[in-house]
Amino acid sequence: MDDFDKHLQALEGRILAQRRVLARLLAHCPDQEWRQLADWLADRQILHDGQEDPGAVPAEGMAQELAMATEFRELADLASRYRREE
């Protein structure tokens, strides 16, 4: 494994740790705030670019937007799971 791969794995590990901390914090929100946050996260999981099937036709410069939409979904899913566990 070269230095770039080690660096990339370290960054991914740090991002996953931050996602878990943030999801735990979100899971502890009171019900009304939780619903608002869940709606906000759900709205950001869908690209509003006019396509019916986002990602069906790759567009230049969409990688960051797709990654953000995926992260919002994964964060919402994890926070929901943590909330159900409590």
C-alpha cells in the first residue's frame, strides 16, 4: 500500500467517525427538531437538476453533488437507526 492509499484510508476513517458522532447527536434531538432535520436531510438526498433519474446520464461536475446526496442519505439512515435503538 502506497502513501496515497494510506492517506485516503485515513481520511475515510475520519469521515466515518465524524458521521457516527453527528448521527448520534441528531438521534438525541427532541421529536419536533428530529422531524425537521429528517425532512431537511431527505430533501437533500435528491438532486434537483431536472432529471427524473439522477445519475442516469453522468454530467460533468456532478460527482460532488452525488457524493453529498449519498452522504445525506447515509447520515439520515444512521441517525434513524440510532434513534430506534434508544
